Amino acid sequence: MPPVIETVHNFIDGEFQPSDEYMDSYEPSTGQVWARIASSSDKDVEKAVQAAEQAFPQWSATPVAQRSKIMMKIADLIEERLDQFAEIESKDQGKPVWLAKMVDIPRAIHNFRYFATYALHDLNSSSIKQDTNSTNYTVKCPIGVTGLISPWNLPLYLLSFKVAPAIACGNTVVAKPSEMTSASTKLLAKVFQDAGLPKGVVNIVLGYGKIAGQALVVHPRVPLISFTGGTATAEHIRRSAANLCKKFSLELGGKNPAIVFEDCNFDKCIDTCIRSSFINQGEVCLCTSRIFVQRGIYDKFVQAFVEKAKSKSVGDPTDSSTFCGALISLEHRNKVTGYIEGARQGGATIQCGHGVLDLDLPARCKDGYFVRPTVITDISDDSPAMREEIFGPVTCVVPFDNEAEVIQRANSVKYGLCASLWTENVSRVHRMSPKLDAGTVWVNCWLVRDLDMPFGGTKESGTGREGGKYSTEFFTEEKTICIQH
Ligand code: NAD
């Protein structure tokens, strides 16, 4: 029997709407086409913007308690359909089903609940000045139609991290998810309908970034763009909208270091570095891809880390024992293995992973895009695998001698998204953390996310912060009202 091909249309003005063209979407673990996705034009984007504009006056005037109630319902309905969401995300993205069930979908639910309740308590400020006889207060006003562009690595999770604060603040939305992972938007749009979200509040336009995404970025009546994706794309977006005075939040790539001192909790460090390097096939912007280990424990670390990396199973994402599923596409797999081969040719040692061990895959996965967790040593700081974002299950482990040296080396790349520091020395933590070029420094942990805290990058990892009050600031204009008595 031929496989069932899903068709995923745009969601505009509360309805599923066909587009003139469709594209194929591949299942990464089989290499087969499994869905047809709308390939939208600027005409579709215009329709979505108009729907969002029409919905804005009523949605922005809807009491925040009512907006919150609808968002809580959205969260409940995603939770009820959690298994279905997880299966679709896994099929579409290649990640293990268990991971989507444990992380992606629960986090998406949390995003809706968090911002639904946050908005209820986000107070405006006021000040009374005797010298000018004036009372000042501020109101946070929604901005209008917001353009939200998201990547393929954590599809529902990252989309919900934008949609939830945008609508909680009273904005309406035109969202453009990645063309490679749009399938779960069909289920999400159904949740919006079932939760009673008014028509036009969230519109989803599918398709290529350079067509549909670009049309959204340069649309003169979309004053805000929240973008998560690659640094090169962000540069292009910024340039193409340079004359439009838009508000931008840009969450971009990373080349994140872990810095491991001799006094660390060794076993916890090994376990966490395995997770931080290889979870979701290394396709998380926050994944560790350079591990600096203090020389005294370097050999012990490499031995334990490589042994553990070798033990992680790679294969069918539907198998509950699979640790790494498939990479997003053949092109991406070739990019990742290209870095490994480049490192090998440059004289580095590939301790385990691609090109070292063969994969034993089930028949249905024989054309999937798999790469084993790969550990590289004996590599110089200026080689591409140590400088550029690989975005796959590949990490380099190198020795260091002292604090000043490791800070300089950790900061020597163009990115500055996150870092993790492994030491039991609290003075060292306070001394080093401010000196690391990173939006987040995790100490003796990784990916412990608190939505109250600002999230974002430094240098070419992005501009702006999101989370709690930072998202509210971004998705509103705070207006000062000054009354003289
Ligand atoms: P990408 O830049 O190729 O695409 C991201 C989104 O932008 C997609 O929806 C794409 O269709 C769209 N797009 C592409 N060209 C566009 C254009 N000209 N105008 C408007 N939109 C356009 O990134 P990707 O490959 O989907 O995602 C991987 C990247 O995302 C990695 O660099 C990763 O580090 C980064 N990322 C960052 C974070 C973070 O929070 N900092 C989180 C996840 C992923």
C-alpha cells in the first residue's frame, strides 16, 4: 500500500485555505516524502496580514482575562492531544518520539500557560513628580500584526514561544514556520479553532523562507518581526527591512562551550555533556559543541565521554530506546559529515561516530539521514569544526591549563549564545561567568530553562531578549502618559 501523504494548507482567518502551489516534505528517518505543504506566495501573505489586521481591534480590546482563558484552553487541548503532536513532530523532524513527548510538546504547553497567566499580572508603572506637578503613568499597548518566523529544530516549541506572548499581549499574528517542519501546524490550527480563538488572531502561512518569509519581513504593515534561525538568514532579513523601522528580535546560532574544571562533579558532568552535545541529534541552538577540559582530567574525561557517546543508540525515532534520531535533511547530513571529514583531513582524531562505526538500522530507516554521536579530539581552535556552527551530533574535546586562557579561547568565536561551567568553586563561578560571551551561563547544569529569565544571545547569536517581562516588553509599546495638575 502506498504511504498516506498528508496535505497541510495555510491557516488564514480561522480557516484552512489552499495555496496555488505545494511542496514535498520528507520524513528524515526514511528519506521518503510524507507530506505536501503549502508553498505560499506574497499573495497568501497579504491575505494573512489582512486577516490579522481585521482581527486586531477586537482582540487587542478583549479583556486580558478573556484572552488568558482562551490561551489556557489552547494549552489544555494540546495536552489532550500530546501523543498525536509528538508523533507528528517526530515524523516531520526526525527526533525520537519519546523526546517530543517529554520535552517539545510539554514545553509548548507550558509556553501557552506561562504567558496566559503572566499577562494577568504584568503591571504598568507610574510616578508622581512634585517639581513639575505631574503624574506620569505608562500603559503597555499591543503593537498590531506581528510576524513570527521559526526554524525546524524544535518546531512546535519555538513557534509557541513566539505565538503565546504575542497574543497574550493583544497582538495578532502571521506565523511562518520552517518549510521543513510545518506538519504540526495543522493540528495546532485545529486546537485554535476548538479553543474558540477568534478568526484572524493567529494566521499560519507555510512555504519557503525566501518567498513567504521574505514577503512577511518586508511587509510595510507588519511592524514587528520575531525571528529564530540562522545568523546568515538574519543578516539578510535585517538588510532587506533596513528602510522600514521595524522592531526585531533575532535568536540565532551558537557555538557553545562547556568548560570543565578538575574539581567538577565528574559523573554529572559527563552525563550532562553527553545530553548537551547529542540530544535532538545535536540540533538545538544551545547544544555544546566545544568542550574545554582542564589538563589534569583531560584523558580521564575523553575516555569516559567517548565510551558513553558510543553507547548511545541511533536509529528509528519510533523506538523508545533510540537516543538520536535522524537529521533534518540529506543536505544537512552532508553538511555535518563534511565538517567531520574536514577535521579528519586536517589531522584531528575522530574518537567515535561518523566514519568510525557502521550503523545497524532497521529496513524502514535505510535511507534515513543518520549520524552517530561524534567526538573529535586533537583539533586546533581555528579549524572550522571548532569555529562554525555544525548543528549536528558532533563535539570537539580539547585541553586547557588556566582560567584566563580558557575564557579567551571560549570567547574566540563569532557566536555568544550560551556556555556551561563545571566547577565546585563558587568564587570561580562568580569570577568567570560575567567574562564569558554568552546570553546564558549554566553552572553545573545545562538547559535548565526558567521562563522568567531573559533568553537571547550576544555577538552574532542575536539581539534582544525573550521570556517573562522581556517578551512583554518586546511585544508591546510602553507609552508614557503625563498629566499636569
Ligand atoms: P534558517 O535561517 O534557514 O530558517 C529559519 C526560518 O527563516 C525558516 O522558517 C525559514 O523558512 C525562514 N527564512 C529563510 N530565509 C528567509 C528570508 N529570506 N526571509 C524570511 N524568512 C526566511 O534556519 P534553520 O536552518 O531553520 O534553523 C537552524 C538555525 O536556527 C541554527 O543556526 C540554530 O542555531 C538557529 N536556532 C536558534 C535558536 C535560538 O533561540 N537562538 C533556536 C533554534 C534554532
